[in-house]
Amino acid sequence: ERRFEDRPSADELPPGDASPAPSPNAPALNFFEDAVQAAILVDHHFPRLLKTSEGTTLVIPALYSGYVRVLLILWLGVWAGAEAALLWNLVNLKSGAASNLSVSLPVLSTLLILFTAAGGFILWRLIWVTRGREILEITPARLIFHRKPGLTRPVELDRSMIRDLRVGSFRHDGIYPSWGRRFVGKGNAFVSFRYGNRAYRIGRGLNAREAQYVLGLMRGAAS
């Protein structure tokens, strides 16, 4: 066994994935350019690979631009302020200390419930953007995949029953178009297959080269 690495070794990278070395004569970025570059940085780490005697485990991290995390933190702060204000007004309204409020108790309670649900969603998205990952365990006979953090149980499939294994693309998706995916730092590719009457998609947000690499692992072409 070997431990997870931030990136796979050179012999594990798909063709053309090697990054060129920076030129020694390249001008250094000033502080402002560094800050801008950090703000738009895409947390696009290549899927991490772990080989064992039983098979291969692949970890695909959540792929988002760095500013998405910042926006979620800001939205969470705004939500916290609004939630505190609603809760304060609700307590005062119940105690009779805020009789001059024009909103009724049922309306204020409904707003508080909706804001609480919205805050929970924002918090979940922040956790996923920061720590989310998709984990594939590939053995000669089985494919097991799940998301962490997540509330669903791992899906375990018989590899011999997997059909129509291929790389798909969101390029012409009207609901979530390519420009929208690029804006948040995602690629257009994914790996799809059918198992019985159900269709699955894995690695949504990879670029085409990464998706081809994952496809090769699932087909047993990479060892």
C-alpha cells in the first residue's frame, strides 16, 4: 500500500497532464495580482489514487473555484444576522415588548422557519465545497462508490453487470450550461453507465482528460 498523494505520480497521469515548469525569466506577480489569482483559484486537484492488494480506491474532491467558498461564508454571515434579527423580534412579539411591529406572529414564525432552512442549506454547501469528495472503490468484481460527507449509504454494484460505460458531457446542457460550470470552476465531463434500469453519473465536474482517466480505471485499463 501507499498513502494518498495530492496528485498521482508521473506514471499515473493521463497523457498530456504534466504541467510545464515555470520560466526562470517570468516576472514575479505583485501583491495585488497574487491576491486576485488566489481569489479565482480553482481547487481542481486531480483524483487521488490508492492501490491495495484488493483493488483501487479513487478519491475525487469537490471541484469549485476558491471564491465560491468565500461567497458562501459571506452569505452565511448575512443569514446569521437576519436569523438573529428574526429570532429577536419573535421573542419580543411573544412577550408583548414589540407590539408596534406590523408583522403578525404566524408570519414571523414562518419567516424564521424558512430562514433556518436556508441557513442549513448554505452551511451544507459550504461543508461540501470545503470537504466534499466522491470515493470509488474498484475491485475485480465490485464497484463501490459514495460521497463524504453524505447521508446516503454506499452503492455497491457487480462490475460484470455494468453497461454503456462512457464519458459524458454537460456541454450542451441547457439547465446548467458550460459557461455556468466554468464560472464556479467545474469541468463539463463525467463518467456515466447503466446498471439494470438505472443510470449513474460519477465525477460530475471533471475535465475530459480526468474523466477519460477515471473511465480507464473503471474498465481495468489502468492498474
